[in-house]
Amino acid sequence: MSAWIIRLCVSVLLLVLIFSLVPFADVLAAARQISPLLWLGALGLFLAGHAAAAAKWRILIGGGISYRQAFRAHLAGLAANLALPSVAGGDVVRAGLVMKHADDKARLAMGSVADRLIDTLGLVLIALAAGWIAWRPRLDSDIWIGWPLLGLLALVATGLAGAAMLDRFASRQEPSGKLLRLLAQMIHSAAGLARSPGRLLLCLAISMAVQCLFVGINIAFAEAAQIAAPVAAWFFAWTTAKIIAIAPISLGGLGVREASMAALLVPFGADPAQVVAIGLVWQSVLYVSGLIGFLVQLQRPPPAKLTMERS
């Protein structure tokens, strides 16, 4: 509870700082240019994006869990992200809701970790590519995106190879104790995912497509508010701000995301007050989707399928 209060205080302080630097009237005027129809369309697309994200998570966590159960749990995770200290809190909630249905609980745990890592990798790749496109014409010297990408790919390859090596080592041992057996099972699950590069690439493609959809929604908000900034700059600033907001220092990134995005878009001619307005409108979409996720949990879960034998 104390961590939640600290993060809430950080978000409040950041919002106070933001509104001391940018006129609140300008933020409100920009927000009012977003029509209710556009906002409802954004909410629908946001939920559709998370329907795809739930399918991605289900691919990674193994059998025993239906898509309906996975999507319901994923919505619960969205709701939890609004109240728990960090994004990881929502991941724990959604995994906990489907744990009793999972065929392999170690695979569920590792699949959930892999899902978060894939999402982060997708954000980094988009930020690197968009940053290269957006900043290259503005710098005197030419820059090359290859080295960061090569380093990132080398890190991923090292992680996959390391999982396979640990699995071979663990398979030769006879772990004693519940904790060591659980660790060996998780290593085996990680190695199993590493041996399916096609599945991992598919999940990465889904993740990046969903993130691009979310950036597109923010660009639509920006166009409605008449914010002058290149499309590539929006892709760079939005994904980078989301990566920064992952740090567990605020309540769901509130305040951190808006301040980061405004600072990153100022060099591209965007007005900070308008960018903050877009960030807060986007936050309203997040909060309403979280409320929907909470209301879904109040409904009775779908009954288990019964098999009937013919006499």
C-alpha cells in the first residue's frame, strides 16, 4: 500500500510541475478538439489491440487456457495496471487468474515473462527505427542505426542461447527441494520457447503491430488538435515515453509519460501544452479500458465445457 501511495504522490507532483510549466487553459483547449466520436473510435481500437495482445500471450503460455479465458484475464491485467505499482503487477494478476487452467504452470510463468520482454523489445525496435528516421535530417553528421540494432540482436541471441545451455545443464542434475525443481521447470520452459523462433517472431510482429496501432491513435488525436510534428517523431516520442514510463516510479506512468513525450516532441516543433493534452486524453482511454476490464471481472466467468456421452 505504501508503494502505491508513493507512486501516486510522484504522479501528482509531476502533474503539478507540468501544469506549472504549461498553461492549463491551453491543455484544456487542445483536449476539447478531440471529438467524442474520435475518442470512442480510439477506445474501440485500443480494446481491439489488446484482443490481439491477449492472443499473443496465449500463444506463449501453453495449453489448457482458452482464448476467452486469456482475454478475460488480460482485461483484468489492464484494470490492475491502474491500481498496482507497476506493469508487472498486471502481469501477475492475469497469470494468477488462469493458473488453475494451465497445463504447465512453469510455462505460464515463463510465457508471461517472455510476453513482457517481447513487448519491450518491440517498443525499442520501433523507437530506434523511428528515431533514426526522425533525427537523421536534423543532425549535421550522418548516423547509422545498425550498431544499436546489432547490439540488441546479439543480446537477444545470447539470452536464447543461454536458456538452452541452462536447460541442458539442469537436465543433467537432480534438483532437490521445491524451489529448485520449480526453477528447473522454468528454465526448461524458457528453453522450449527458445527452440521455437518462428513463434517468438510471430509474437514480436503482433506486439509491434499493436504498438503501431496505438501510436496511430495518438497521431489521430494530434491531427485533430492540429499539432505540427512529423509522423516519425510521434512514433519515436510515443514509444520512448512508454519505455521510460515502465520504470516503477509513478502510478501507471501518469505524469512520466506526458512529460517525456512533450520533451521529446519539442525539437520537432510541437507545442508542449498540446502534447500534454494528447497524453491526458490517451490516459483517459487507458482508464476507461481498465474500468471495462474491472466490470468484466464482475461478470460470472464462462462455464467449463462439458463433454456428453451418447448412450
